[in-house]
Amino acid sequence: MAGLKTKETNKSINDYIDSIENESKREDSKTLLALMEDATGEKPVIWGDSMVGFGKYKYHRKGSKEELEWFKSGFATRKTKLTLYLTCDLSKYESLMKNLGKYKHGKGCLYINKLKDVDLDILKQLIEKTKDFY
């Protein structure tokens, strides 16, 4: 395999946030940027064209010796949802999740329509769990 296509870049965080056309999503992204920076203690970096990542780690794909890098936590602002990428198994945090608010999720991803749908204190606690993962 030729590695990951999505890699860390030197693109401007402010330019990325300012390029978000939907005003509500742009404001939510600014809030999420500050929240994740505070929760992770890491500076944001643009990965690929549209992902904001915090911290990074190295790993090997199953069955491969190739070492790859990815961010520990991050988010992307999509047309309909904010997608949060968390390197933790969210099913382990049911007590937090039940009080989070309105969302959908995968194993390590949260899908939120708008930040006012969720409790930001609970969200911050979930983001902080990514520090325990590595």
C-alpha cells in the first residue's frame, strides 16, 4: 500500500474556518476549535483539505509493516453535520453519552448537527478521553 492520502499540511486554520460558507457551521467550528484545543492541550493542524487534527500518533495497519501517522482527535465540518474523530471507543463511555444530547455515533466518531444540540461540558470530557488512548 502507498500510505495514507490524507496527511498533515501547513494550511492555515483561520483560512479553513473562514472558508466555511454556512455561518452557523462556521461559528460552531470556531467554538469546536477552541474546545478541542483546550481539551487536548494540542495545537490544531489541517489534515488533507478539510480535517482539523489535534496531536498525532504512529501506527501500523493490520498485517502491514508500514508506519502511518494520524491525528489523535479532530473534526471536519461537513454540509449537514460536524464530524468529530475521537481515538477512543465511545461505547465505553455510555454514562457520558446518555447525557450528551442529540447526536449519532460510530465506534470513534460523533456526528452532530449543531453544537447547541449537545452539552459542551460532556463533549469536552469525551474529547479528553482521547488523551487516555495513547
